[in-house]
Amino acid sequence: MSRIARLETFSTPAVGFVRVTAEDGTEGWGQVSTYNADITCTVFHRQVAPHALGAETTDIAGLIELIGEREHKFPGSYLRRAQAGLDTALWDLRGKVEGKPVCTLLGGSPGPLRIYGSSMRRDIAPDEEADRLVRLRDTYGIDAFKWRVGRVCGRDVDQWDGRTEEIVPTVARALGDEVTKLVDANSGFTPARAIEVGRMLEDHGIVHFEEPCPYWEFDWTKEVTDALSLDVTGGEQDCEISAWRTMIEMRAVDLVQPDVLYLGGVARTLEVAAMAAGAGLPCIPHSANRSLVTVCAMHVLRAIPNAGPYLEFSIENYGSEDWTDPLFVHAPFEIRDGCIEIEDRPGWGVEINPNFLANARHEETRA
Ligand SMILES: [Mg+2]
């Protein structure tokens, strides 16, 4: 057992990594959530790190919960994003101390994971989207894809007129019956419109309808869930356990998608996953970019008993240049036969790129 002696962050506006060093010199790497990560790192040093200094490295869930109580005047996203940096660094540290991958610490094992290729684009025409998904299917053997319908918080107005009605059959037909088909509406619809779109989705074999309504309107989402037979899914933004309890108890969705880094780390994600398991609901952690969040989702999926059938894997710029490429020395994201693999390496099994660290803003909190 050792105590936390030093907490450092290395941030850009997009990404922020955390290094935790214990008194005995052992260390672990984690990540605060992406986007405005520089602001999140300021929150980290002001509202997370001071409570963590001197704490034991081993009781991760207890420490994260305690920090939430110490900062109880600050519920919401930024604190949770910052806590995720501490939580994920401590899991890495523990894995390195014990010589085990995080998934093994969580009761799972390393190995392959089926992925679904996740499109992040709405600016793309239906036939163009169909072409690139078919290409990824044929090149990498990916057998599940998610694409976008509606518009982000769109209030029933489409990205452009008729796009949803066109892209659903176009992509569904191009991918064919052998491919599992998912769509995401990103809070785009009222219940009436979502149900109308959902019926069309069912007619074209789509099995997963994500975030049909503004995500904070649990009653709206439940109305859609109750009306449709496909799986209505959601929860990526929800970062308070009480919101998750409400959502799961009322069965607002059929499948839960907590984001490890938005939610405050692995410990809190396991809490949500267990709550979902108790209600008989599967869990697929949200992982919409190829930073550490996808690595965390991989390890959680290989460990929880109610894991959904695949990992969310961003296809944006896969195989060409992407903003996430410089983050790791060897990104563990090679796709083979539609799967990626967790190797048997301690902690998260990744090394942060020294070039990224050298050029990032460095801040530290120490005794
Ligand atoms: Mg989504």
C-alpha cells in the first residue's frame, strides 16, 4: 500500500493526460475527458488533486466518492471529467503494481472484442456514407455499423430536408443483411417524430436507436422505448449516479451507454453497469474517439457480465491522419476480422507518446 504523492496533467484543448505518482515511486497514467481538456485539467488541480494527495492508491471507488462529497457544491460534468483522470490513472497504477491488465483486475480477461464502426458525420450524403461503410466492411471485416440520423438537438428539423428518410434505406441496403445496423439521433427528435422514424428503422432492420430524444427528457425517451420493438439506447452524457438510477428504474432505455470519462471513471461506470445488470439491461460504454476512452471501454466490456455484443469504435479517419493518432506510441486499435484486441499488458497497456507530452501544457500538484 502506498500513498499518492504527486499528480500531473499534460493537456491541450482537446486531450489531457494524468500521471499519478505514489510515495514508493510507482506511477499510473489516465486521461480526463476529451474536449476542453485544458479547462478540465484546471478543475483537476483545483478540485480533485488536493483531496487525492496523501490518499491510498488502492481504494479508488472510495476516493472518487469522497471527492464528490468534498466538492458537493459542484455537481455536473466538469468535476466528473476531471475525476475520471484520477480514477483511470489509479487503475493503470494498480495494474502495473500487480502486473495485470485493468480488465483482469475487474474480473475479466484480455482478448478480442467485436467492434461496431461508428460514424461521427452528418455532413455526408447518404450514398457517400454507404460507400465508405461498405469499404470498411470489406477491408476490415467489420460486421456492425452505426450512422447518424436527424440533427444534433434538432427539434425535428433534419440536417437537410429528407436526409433521414434517404440515408436509412440507402445505407441499410448497401450493408446488407449480414451486417448489424445501428443509428444515432443525438437528441434530435420529439417523441412523435422519433416513433415515426423508429418504425422506419424497424422496417429496414436497424436494431439500435440511440438518443432519439433530448437526452435529459427521460419521459420522452421512455415513450419511444415503450412504443418500439428495437433497442432504444442512451446515457452517454449522464454523469450523475442519481440520474442513472432514475433512468434504469423507469426503463427509459433498453441498453445503457455510460461514457467512462464523462461519468467520472471506471469505478462509477462499474456502478452504473451493475445497476443495469440488476435490471436486466446490457451495457456498451460510449467511446466516440480513439483516445484513452476507447481503451477504457475495451477493458470494461471484457469484464462486465452484461456487456453488449460489441465495442463502439470511431471510424473517422481510420487508416489516415486523425487528431488522436499522436497520442500513443502504439495505439492498440488494429482491426482484424472486425475485432480489436486487448493484449496481456499491465494497466491500460498503452504508452503515451513522449512527443505529445513534451508539447502539452504541464501542471502539477504535490505535497
Ligand atoms: Mg451517441
